[in-house]
Amino acid sequence: MIRLVTAALDGAGADTPLVIDMSAFDRRGSADYALRKAEVVRPDPQEAGLSSRFATAAPNMVLSGGVRAFARLQAMFGDLMDEAAIGVLMMCHSWGFPEQALIRAARDRGIIVFQIDEGPFSLPLRGTVPESSRRTARVGLRALRGLRLLPPRDMTGRLIDRVLVTAKGRQEQLIERGVDPDKLIIVPPPRFDRLADLAQAWPGRTFDQNARRILWLHQPFRADGKVRADEVDRAEQALASALARVGARLPIRVIPRLHPRSDENERARLFALLEGRGLTIQAEAPRGLYESMLGADAAVGFYSSALLEAAVCTMPVVAARLDPAAFDQKTEAAKAGAMGALGIPVAREAGELAAILEAGLVKATRPVPPRLLEQEIGWLNGKGAATVAALLIDALPDRADA
């Protein structure tokens, strides 16, 4: 999304946009900010006296002085924006404390702040919903704030001027949560500009006459700790068994696609699971997601947004059900629970998973569930990035250095 929006800004004749790479504050994953149409800066937490002992910012904030550390971060971001003469700020994420400091620094300078949602299962603001779904976590946060070891975190939308939502369903949810409806603007999803093209191209894909290709969109629940390990094992084994049952009736080839957060141990574990079922496995080439989809005839997984993207292409899909009680966070359980409501076939047992998958492979395509587009994917017209770029340019103040 960032690459597409910065390219659209460049195409519209805007000054070179500045991308603030915040990955030094949260080292749990990686990101590629090699953008040709933007200047990229990567603030160093140590410049604000913030510890780097932990992979995430909150515990480092506590170790570094809490509210005082937050003030130093805010000042550092303020200096950065002054030096770059920022005229408008768009946030992709505002949950973290560094992002909160960045927003407050912008507000102090009268800079208009946008926030855009990140696509499926992503509400950019919590509104009136508590900061955490776990009571123990809420108690802990209150205690740390009472000691001034953590700053406040505002997710009501009060500090955001305009919220760009990419599906009508998310707009409705934000209004229900008490976010000011006048701040909400529905835009086509920039990250899915290419999906509009893929949805047209997928039915005419090149077929492999020797085997049906099944893409496993794998998520590292076990490594993340998001889902209890025994439930992850049960669901993965059910899905692998379902693939083996289909493979006994139809020639198939399984193409594992692991999440970027997955490490080599996770990869080895998944391949061992599939090999133990006697399945033919294709070692995935280093291709993008959409190239992988063009080389597949069906997709399986759990509740990945990529599974929704596959369904938009009329690709047969099936999701393995996970026990809601096995999730560490209720919000993650809600995402998994939403799959069936969005029209994605969901099943728990291997036999049912196999029956759904085999029926999909025989029919070759499956109609796109209307609720999926309305609630999570949004309106696909290939112009999301251009729409967002135009809104950002229109919001720039009339001053020479903006």
C-alpha cells in the first residue's frame, strides 16, 4: 500500500513524500522500504533515549522512563517533521506508543493527520472499546499509568482529522464504536489495486494438466502464541489429512506459502507435516502472493486475509476452524469467527474439509460472496492509491514549504 500511494503521489506531481519507517521500534517482523518514489527515514529509538532490550516499544518505554520517554519521542518526531516541512501526515497504524507520539507531535504543529485502515479484519480505531480485551491487561495498564511508566494511548479518533476506511462494513463498525462519522471517508483499498486485475485474470490462468494445485496460506500461530499449541496442531493435522483424502481421489500438488513472520523452523515443521501424509509438495518459488495465486487452482488456510483475496478471484477456498477458546486474544478469535459470516466455507473435521475442497476443485470456480466485498474487501476499481493521493494533496496547507 505504501509503495502504491507514494507512486501515485509522484504521478500526481506532489513533492517527494517522506516515509517514516517505524520498524526499529517493533522488531518482531521486517519490512522492505526500498521505495523509488519516496524518501525513507528510519528513526533510531536510542536518539530519544529509548531502550532496545525488548522487541516491542511498550516494555522499552517502561524501562526508559515512561511518560518522560514518551515526551522525548514526541520531541524527536517534532524535530523530524519540522526539518522535512511536513504538511500532512497519514498513519497506517496508530496503536503503538511511538506512533502515538508521532501523531501528537503532528497535532502540536497543526499538521492534518489522516489514518487509513490496513484492509480486512482491521479497524484503525477502537472508539469506545477498551484498550485490551483481557481484564488483567487493563489492570496492569492502569497500574503502570498510575506510576507514570506508560503514557496514555488515544484510540477514540480524537487526535485523527480524517479516517480513510476501505469497506462500508468497517465504516459502520467505527460509527457503532462512537467514532465521529464526519471524519470517515470510504476509499477504494489501495493495497488491492492489483487484486482488481488479478480477479479478472485468474479464471484464464494457465492450467497444469497433471495435477490440481492447492495453495496453503499458512500462518505462524504456534510461533506467535496467538493460538494454543494443541489447537494449532489439531487444526493443521485436520487440514493435512483433508489434503491427503483429496489427493487419494484426485491428482493434486500442495504449494505451501508461509507468512513473512515464519522462520525456518516453522517452515520445516509444515513441510514435515505434509510429507508425513504422503502429499506431493511444490517448493514455493520466491514469488509475490498474486503470482502464487495465478499458479493455484484452490486455496486453504485459517483466517488469513489472503484467503479472502483468493475468494475474490472466484477461487475455491476452505478455512479450517479454530476453537475460539484457544485464542490468546478475543479480537483474534473474532477474526477467525468472521470467516463463515463472510461466506468463506469453514469446517473443523478432515472429512468435511476434504469434501468442500474436492467439490470446489471439480467446479473449478466459486461465486464471490457479496458480504465479503461489503464488509472486508471493499470496492475494487484499481484506483485506490490515486484516490488516497488526491485526498492527501488536497489537504496540504497553502504554503510554499509544505
